[in-house]
Amino acid sequence: RKRDIVFLIDGSPGMGRSFPQVREFLLKVIQELDIGPDKDQVAVVQYGSNSKLEFGLDTYSNKDEILELVKSLRQKMGRPLNTGAALDFVAKKVFSESAGSRKQAGASQLLVLITAGKSRDDVERVAHEVKQAGIVPIAIGAKSADTSELQKIVHDPTFVLTMRDFQDLSTIQQELLSKMKAVFIFEQGNNF
């Protein structure tokens, strides 16, 4: 099965010095994916007060190119943290056919949110639209992330992974990968 996977990363000052740990985690997760034109496609978006597409779903079909780009990611910065606007940006601009989404071809649409704080804007309405669009969110929160807010973003509360600090990311890597694999089963059991 094909998957379109968008990593939405908090690049705000709230991340503190954790950005390199998040970047390292991304490298490890992407290393485990089966990347290719008829397999997994990956995009990365960084956000703070606004959103920045680092690279889109159809930018690279080669794992080595993607890993090189992730290694060179620099923290975006920008306050306040607008998770709702970032979710809207991803749903409309990244998970779109013109940006490389293969939803029409049956690819699973998977969003992995990594955040360190509580959003300053409304996430509930946009999160509902994201789910209605057939996008399956998984939320990873640490530091000042609001667990109840993250639970509004996902379909299923078990798709929220929290930790005290991003130093603990390695402890959830296998759990994240298994949740990403479970999306196929999840989609078949739920009609969006």
C-alpha cells in the first residue's frame, strides 16, 4: 500500500534546544520507511506563527535525497504557535493533488504532528476538516504540549504520543512506526 506522509513540525521558539533531537528522530523514522514512487512519499512542513513547506510529497522519490534535506533543516522560529493554521495549510496545500497527493490513487493520507506547545489559535474546527478529508493524524507532544488539544486533532486517543521532553523521542519510535502501519487497518474500519 502507498502512503503520503506529512511531518508537521513545531519550529517555534517553544521548541527550545530540542529541534536537533526532533530532526534526528525524523531521520530515524524516515530511514524505516519504504520510500518510492509507488510506495511511501514524504513531505515536511515547519510551523510557528505561519507555515513553511520544507519539501512536498512529490519533491523527492529517493530516500537518500530526503534524508540529506532533513539533515539540513534549520529551526524556523516565529511566535505565536498557530497549530490550527498549520493543520489548515497542510490539508489544503500539501495533501492536494497538485502538490503530489495520491489520495485519488488510493494512497493513505497520514499526518505526523510534532509539537512542544499549546496552540494560540483554534484547532478543533480545522482538525475536524482534516479528518473529514480522510487524513489520519498522529500527534506527538512534549514540553508544554496540551494533551487534550492533541486528542481533538486525532481520530483515536491512542494516536497521541506524549513525553516530558524530546530527549525521550527514541522511546516512542517503534510505537510511532507501528501506528503508521496501523493506519491501513484503521482506514478500513472507519469510513471517513
